[in-house]
Amino acid sequence: MSGFAYRVADGKAERVEIAKALETPGDLIWVHLTSNNEQAQAWLSDVAKVPGYVVDALTTSESRPRCEALGDGAFLNLRGRSNEAMTTSDPLASLRIWAMAGRVISVTRRSVTAVDDVIKQIEGGTIRDPGDLIAEFAVAITEELDPEVADLGDSLDDCEADLDGDKVFELRRGVTKVRVAAIGYRRFLTPQRAALEKLASLPCDWLQDDDRLHLASAADRAARMAEELEAIRERSALMHEALTDLRAEQIDSRSLLISIVALIFLPLTFLTGLYGMNVEGLPFAKEPWAFDVIGGICIAITLGIIGYFSAKRWFG
């Protein structure tokens, strides 16, 4: 079982061993586990005395952001950025938290970068109780995700600015990448907002008014990002349709050009095929000037057809 633990007493934080973390009194005991193996489950059940329902929620392989109250405690599941490679369908790592008066237990399967920010805050003395710790997690996660969402919007802006028929395939790949990322982020940010709002409204004595304000602010920020992701998804769909129409116009214009070339060569092919027959009786077949006349007629037909299509603006 891997992880770490902190004990906060009188505003001062010290790192302690996980095995002895719950034996030492303090204003806040924070235990963070970085694995969901059987040893971690046994510690949660036998040592920390966490209810079985919460143990399952803390160690499950599949999860989504949510908040549940159980007695005087609260279970919170959040999603945040990770420095590990993530899939496009699951771009955010899960952070599971069980909090109650004087104690917070957090579990991650993959590294969550917000944990490092919270460690700096707790070692700096700004975190004194469970409410401060959870509020700091909520703020750190939303602050990290905000520039990610903004970058998606900027990438889509660049695609719209570079809209050109010669870059259709490149732009479609970029738009698809932005759209997939927006869908992946929005999948978690919408329920995360609801989870933070629910936690802020829970009647827990260990949540102070300033903690509720920070949670409400993080929830509002998550809501704004979810709305921006929805706008990005809709803009991506419109951009994809515009690229599809542009590609269709390119195909139509090229098909038209091919048709014009075919129409130009149709009478020429007929004329040259007629005089290419190896039969007797062709007019002027034996005259020395016949080839020049037929060549001139072909040139005249070509120029006439090109002039007609130019007058009709088919080449535009």
C-alpha cells in the first residue's frame, strides 16, 4: 500500500506514517492512498473503520463525479488533470474522498496533479481542517482545468481563421480532435459541478462558511467550463459541416472541370475518329492540305467551346 499522511495540529502540519496516522490526535488527519489493492481495502475497512459502502466507492475501478452524505461524513468523487497518459474518452483521473470531522481519506488510481498543490498548501499552514482541505482540492482542480478548456476554444478559433479549401483534411483532423476532447471533459465537468454544489449544501459541522463559499465558487467555475465546452462542441459540429460543404464544393468544381474537358474533346474525338477510319471515300482524304484544314477545324471547335463556357462563367 503506497501513499502518505499528514497531521495538522495548531495550524502546523507534519508528515506521519500511514500506519500511525489515525493513532495521533490533531485538528486534521489526512491520509492519501495511491492504490486500490486488497491491502488498501483492508486498511480502510479494518484500521480506518470506513463503512463498506464507502470502501467500495473509494476503490471502484469505474467512477463518475458525485457526492453522497453518510451520517456525519461525506463521500466526494472528483475528476482532475493527471500527468499520466490518459485516453480521449477518459481524459481526467479520479480523486475519491471520504471526509468527516477531523479526518480526510483520499484515494487515487492514477496520479492527480492537484494533490501536489494541496500538499504545498497544507505544508504552508493554510489548511487547518477537513473543510479547508476539500475546498482546496476543488479550487485546485478547477483552476487546472480552466486553461485546458480555454486552449480548446483557442484551437477551434485557429481552425476557423484558417478555413481554406486547400487545408480541408488538416482542419478536419484538428476540429475532430478538439470535439473529442470537449466531449471527454464535459462528460465529467457537468456532474462535478452538481457534486460540488451538493457538498456545499450539506449540513456538516466541519464545513465552515468560507469553505462553502469556495466550494460554490468552484462549482460555478465548473458550470462555466461545462457551458464553454458545450459551445465548443456545437461550434465544432458547425465547423465540421462547413468543411464538409467546402469539400463537396471542391468535388463539384473538379467534376465540372472534368465534364468541360470531356465536352471539349467529344466533337474532336468524333472528327478525328471519322477521318481515322481506313476506308475509301473520305472527303479530301488525298488532298495535301486536308490535315491542316482538319487541325484548324479542331482548334476552332476547341476555342469556340472554351469561349462559350467562359461567357457562361462555368470556369468561375
